[in-house]
Amino acid sequence: MSERLPIEELISGAAQDAGGWLGSLAVAQVATAADGTVVRWNHAAQELLGYAPPHVVGRHIAELLHPGADRSLGRSLWEAASSGRGVMGTVTAWHHDAYPLELEIWACPVPDRHRGASAVLIFAADAHTTRRIRGTSAVWDGLFARSPVGIGLLDTKLRFLRVNAALEKMNGLAESAHVGRRLAELLPEVNAGEIEDAMRQALAFGEPVLDRHRTGRTPADPEHDHVWSCSYVRMEDPIGQPIGVVATLVDITAQHRDHVDAEAGRRRLALLSEASARIGGSLDVERTAQELADLAVPQLADAVTVDILDSLARGDEPGPGLAGGVAVRRLGKAPLTGSAITRLLAPLGRTLTFPAEAPYTQALRARRPFLIAHLDEQTIAPAARHSAVPGQLLSKGVHSFMMLPLVARDLVLGVATFCRTRPGDPYGSEDVTLAGELTTRAAVSIDNARLYQHEHETAVVLQRSMLPQHVTPPPGIEIAHRYLPASDINEVGGDWYDVLPLPGGKAALVIGDVMGHGIAAAAVMGRLSATVRALARLDMAPVDLIHQLEAALADLAEPMLATFLCVVCDPATGHCTITRAGHPPPAVLEPDGRAYLFTAAAGAPLGVGGVDFATAEATLPADSLLVLYTDGLIEGRDSDLDDRLAELTGLLSEPQSSLDHLCDSLLARLVPSSADDDIALLVARIAPPAGRTG
């Protein structure tokens, strides 16, 4: 049979196991007889004052007071207690190790029914410790009761033990409804699983878990979602064992909403900034439409289509109006793959026709955004009469929809549609405003692309019409020529060439380049080329001809510059006269394979004025080649001009089967797939006519 523990040790052990302040406060228990003689001295008293029971039992209680202290206080306290009244107070005792110790004591009488006198039961504790505990308790009780922060105490099973008034108000439930229940049982409409995981983390590792967000609805406000910032700290007993969790909660719904709004605003600005960089840089209608669709997914929509009026997509001018319905061509769609929604929608390039009464046509005619915030059977009914697609979109989860017309310079170009399927808020006014910003930018870019494309086609047609249509060189000269327009719409310019027969079997090989681009440059080029043809018939000297060209440029309302090169050849003798006005030098390939540049004086471009032009002469061997070209052949954005000229002469030295093959080879080797500038190329072989020798 095991030895029984004394009652005081059992009490002490229970206090330690209870935890909290009771477990951290050592309370001495002392009993005296009616005359003040100590009759009981427990283990806690020995730990507190250092005296073993044999050293104090039988002594008067007053002897334990500090020798220098006023012992009358101690005697009066004991006498009061022995007279039948409970008392409490502070006294200075004398420790066994000879130092004073301030004690807080509680004393009460214990009547002795046999003797008629009262024994006294005294509880004593270190005064400093009791004051600390009392102060901590007062602070905790005040904080718990008055704090605007929600506070809850939970046990190790995550059941509520106590909650303060602030948490009662947040949850809309009294403390009695909390006690004994877990959060998941109490508030099923919040993310209780995540929150309880955070509490278990704090219990398991002892590290505080801070700023975990609890979201959802409570009985305090069942119609609206709230957000709370929650922190969890483990509670421990004096030996460090976990006994529960302290939870603190702050309602941050307003701050969270402000943060969400600010973040949404930041995303909108970022999207608009990205739109400025991505939309419209190509000056291509189809590409711009697709750029709009790609940009809006997934930041604004889960599926987007961009449709352009079919007449504009064909390059025609706008039609008479939308009164009779509308035909549009789908030029943008995103995502192109992997979406059940876009698989239901017409593919790129498809032309769609809508009657006048269809909502699609009405939205275009109204020129205003069309919004269906909540898509359902009732809202799609008008469109469902004309197409099965709206019903199919609804069945695939589209719950919000908006359609915005593409309008630029008061011209309706088409329409963009936006569909939302992912969970979240329906489209609202801010989404319509953002989509309006995107579609406005796209519409202007689409209209610019349409206009520039029209101008490009006009400039190319004008330029090609003014180039020589039938070049017939005199006997003794074999020619090949090429014209390559620039790929960029802005780079269509005024490059031209011609071969003009002259009296005496001679020929003038001419090439020029009007500085500038577009229709204006092409028109000036046509004017110069016609002037050269007219003056050449007069057998005018090249220098005089150049001065006449300058005069023609001077007649223009706007100043223009042009480069010009004229080579007059006599195939019978191989004699050539070269005159340059700021144009790149011609290249020569002699029959022995030697290739070089003819370095005649460059002169200044036409239009500079006040410059004299020089003429150089040379005699070329029979079967020599002359290569005339504009600067688009030799200039590159990242290339040195001398290196490019050396590359040109190097290519001339390679064997070629024909003049046409030489033209194609030069263009293929010197020009990238997308030319930055117009290129005119004229190659002539100089040989005596049959039956004539030099």
C-alpha cells in the first residue's frame, strides 16, 4: 500500500496542476493555539521562511517577526483573529537566513468547542508576488472587459472558455452561447477550418500566429461579409505546458474594402498602361482587334470577341447605316484555345449577320455600352430569338455580360463583347468604364490602321503607275529592274528609275529617290520622272537637266528634296557620263570579275539650291555591268554604310546566270524579309550593238 501524501502537499500539487496565478503563488499555512503558540507549520511555510517544523512548532507566532519591526502590529493582528474576527494585513517576518521578508497574511479564528477559546489559521504569501499577481489580474480584467478588441479564451480542444463583450458584439452571440463550443460549430459561415488550423499551429509550436483573416458572416450582420484580423497566442502553465489559446480579433472590413478598391484601381491603371503599349502599334486592323481581346483576358473577362463592320474589314468605306441590319467580321477572339466558352463562339474571320431588330444591331446603333450584370433566361430572351448562342453561353456558366461599341471619329467601327464566368462580382459601372477606355483606344487604333492601310494602298498604286511600264532600251543595252515597296505603311515613298533612249544610239539610265513618304512623295516622284522624260527628248545635257529638276521642286508649295543619278551610255564605245545629285554611287562589274563603285562627285540633293553639279566620264569594257540603286538597298538600322557597300560589290563578283537572277540575288542577300524603305534597282549590261564595234 502506497504511503499517503500529507494534505498540504496534495493541496499544493492541485494548485500547481490548476495553473494560472494559483499555481504560481506559494501560500504558507500556519495554525496557532489560543495562546499564540504555533501548532502547525506546512511545507509551503518552510519554503517561504526557511524554518523546518521542529524549529517553530511550540514557539509563539510573534517570535517570527523581524527583530527590528514593531511587533505590536503582529500581536494586534493575531489578537484580533483570535477574538473571532478575520483580518488581513502586511507584516515583516524574519527569514531563517537572517533577512527580512515582507508578507501579506490572511488570518481567521477556528473555534475550539472543547476549550471555548479560538485557535487561529493563518495564510501567508510573499507580499511582492501577491501585489504583482493582483495588479496583473486587475489589468487583465480591465482589458478583457473594456477592450474594443474581441478577446476569447479557448481550451486545448479549441472550445471557448470565455469571451469579452467586444467579441460577443462581433459574433452577435452571448458568452453563454460560446462556452463549450468550437468556432466551426458556432459560426459555420466563416472560414472556421483555416482559423482552427492556425490555433492548432499556435498550440503545437508555441509561436504566436498573427494577422490571419477570418471572413464571412455572423449573426451580428447576417446580410454582409466581414473581414477580421485574428491573432492567436498559446497559454501555458508555470512549467510550460499548453493549457489553451488566447484569440484576439479586430474587424478590418472597412480597411480591407479600401485596400481591395485601391488594388483594383492599381490594376486598372496598369491595364490601361499596358493597353497604351500593346494596342495599335502595328497599324493593322486584324492585329489590333486581336490585341484588344488578348489584353482583356483574364484581367477583365474570361472570354472576349471583337467584331468589325464587314465593309470596313474589306477595306471599303463605311456603309449607309445600320437601319437594315448589320454584318460584322470576327477579327479578335480570346482565348483562342482551351475555353468551352470560346468554342461556342464563331471563329476568327467569320462574317456574322444580324437583323435590324436584334439586340446586337440595336447596341451598335445606340453607340452606348450594353450591360447585363446578371445573365439569366429572362435577360437573354430578346437575343435568344435570333441565335442559340446566348442560351449556350448561359449553360456554360456565363453569369455577366457587357458589349461596347467601337467608335472613333464619330464612326461606328464594330463592337467588343466581354463575358465573365469565374466566381465573383458581376460587371458593374467601374468595369464598363474600364472596358470603355480599352475599346476607345482600340477603336482609334483600328481606325488609324484602316486609314493608313487605305493611304498605303493608294500610295503604292500611285507609285507603281508612275514607274515606267514598258522599258525598251536601245540596241547594245540589256536591262533588268526591280521595285520593292517598304513593308511599313509609313515608308512608302518616292523611289523611281527609267531608261531613256537618246539620239545617236545612246541611252540615259536614271534613278531617283524623293525624300519623304506616302502619297505626297509618290506624287512628287511622278512629277520628276515625267519632267526627266520630257527633257531627255530634247537631248539636254545632264547638268542642265538637273537644274531643271531643281526648278520643278522649287515650284512646289512645300519644300522637298530628292536624290538623282544619271548615267548616259554609248553602247558602241562603252563611254559613260555620270552625274550625281546626292545619290549613292553606281556599282560597276567588268568582264574580268572586278567590281567597284564609280566614285564620281556626289553633289548635293535636288532642292538644296545654289550648288554646282559635276560630271565624270569613264569608258567601260564591253559586257560590263552598271548597277543603279536607291539607298534602301544598302542602308540598315544597325549596319555601317561602308560595310554594306563592300558587301554589294562582293556580291557582284559572284557568278550570275542572268541579269534577272542578279537582281533577285541582290535583294535576297542585302534586304531583310521586312524592308524598312522602298528599293529601286536597275541593272544594265553595256555591249556594242550587233554589227558595230568600238
